[in-house]
Amino acid sequence: MLSTLSLSSLRCQAAGLLSLNCSDQQHAVAATHPGPVPFGYGNGAGAMSVYSLTKEQQDAAADEFGAMLRRWRLMNGWTQYTAVNWAKEAGLTAICHSGLSELERGLTKNPRVGLFLSLASLNALVHAQDWSGVRSRKLLDQLKTSRAITDQDGNPWGPEQFWSCRAGLLAPPDWLAPPKHNPAPLLSVEQAEELCTSWATAARRIARQTGAGRRGLDQLRQMAPVASRRDWADVLDEQLIWTPEQLALGWDPAASEWQPALWLAQWEAELKSEVRPSAA
């Protein structure tokens, strides 16, 4: 069980970082940027502020933390509904699937303490191989091969470790670190066109089979990052074909897959997991 001390400790750490004064922040920046002070940092007009630099670092840490959680889930063979279904069967408190999705994509910019407590509680159960309350054989088979995130001594990560990783202060364990080199496959113009067309075709097929319709396709468009959302919508409408160079930017080295294919797979899984009311 997680102790009250863990919660208090985590809150104290967060409060300590947020209460840094300007001088302390400058020392913190210097610590994370050894050598000369970054160009543009200082008191002159147009210089990058401590806040701007810190925010940039926090956003990068959020993305890296989300990518680590996604690798953890995929390597355990989980969908984004596995933890939710586990919680329902065992009477646990868990993050909803939409919350997990946002966390994995780095969209949760100000996560609450409860989120780290939930992750730590889940991780502790995985480490203990405690599947109490799980009744579904399919779910049990999915869980029993899961691996917990541990430190070098084999102790499961608690809320402090998850929070530190999210803050960019603790690196993921080696087995969850991003791949060092997994470049995007080289594509011809024809292959790029085939890929884009296949995604548009698959989207229409899934929408038809699940009854999702236009509203479901709108949800699929929202799966893409804001900067890519308009182009993704045009690809789905077959109004745009991404070039091989553009597609290379959408390669996910951790999953060895194109991001649009991952958006489609996640969207289809969410549609199929929705509980639909039975006909009267």
C-alpha cells in the first residue's frame, strides 16, 4: 500500500521546485546546461526568459515521459483499456483510457498528484504479480506476463520516481529508453501515395463496420497533433498525399510504425471497446 508519507513527500518536492526564486532558477538552468549560458538567456531585450526555457524543458520531458509509458504499455501487450478493465474487475481506482491517451501523447501539461499515485499503485501490483479480483481469463492472460518498472535494485517505481521522470529529473530504465537508431523506411512517391490511400480506405471501412459514421471520423482527425490535424483530415478525405519526406517525420521509431497507422489502430480499438446499449 502507498503510504501517506509518499503523498506528502511528492507534494513537498513539487512545492519546492515551484517556489524557486529567480536566482535559484538561473542556477538550475546552469546545472542542466553545463558550459556557456544558452544564447539569448539573460536580462537584455528579447532574451529568453527563465520561464520560457523552463517551459520548453517541461514540454520535452512530458513528451518523453508519455513515450516511455506508451512503450511500457505496448511491451506488456496492453491496450489503453487494459488498465481500465483491470480496475473495473478488481475494484481498483485507475486512470480513464482518455487520460492515458493524453498522458502518452504529452498533452497532460499539469498532472495532479493522484495521477502519479495511480501509476505507482498499478506498478506495485504488477511487481507483486497481484491479480486479485480479475475474473476474465483473457484479461488475466494479458496481465500475468506484465513487467513492472523498477530501479537498479529491483524496487518498483513509486510516485516519486514517476513524478521525477515526468519532470525530466530521472531517466527511464534502459529497457524503456527510446531506440537509439530506427530510421523511417525509405519510400518512393508511389509507395507514399499507396500508404495515404490505404489509411483513408481503412478509416472508411472501420467507420462503416463500427457504425461510427462521420462523427467517428471526426474523432479520428483529432488523434493527430494540432499542427498535423488539417493535413491528416485532407489525407482521410483523399485530398492530400503526403510526400516521402513528410511521411518520414511521422515515423514512430519506438513502435516501428507510421504514426497515422497508430492513430487508426487506437481509434479502432476505442470504437470496438465502447459499450453500446442493447436494442430494446
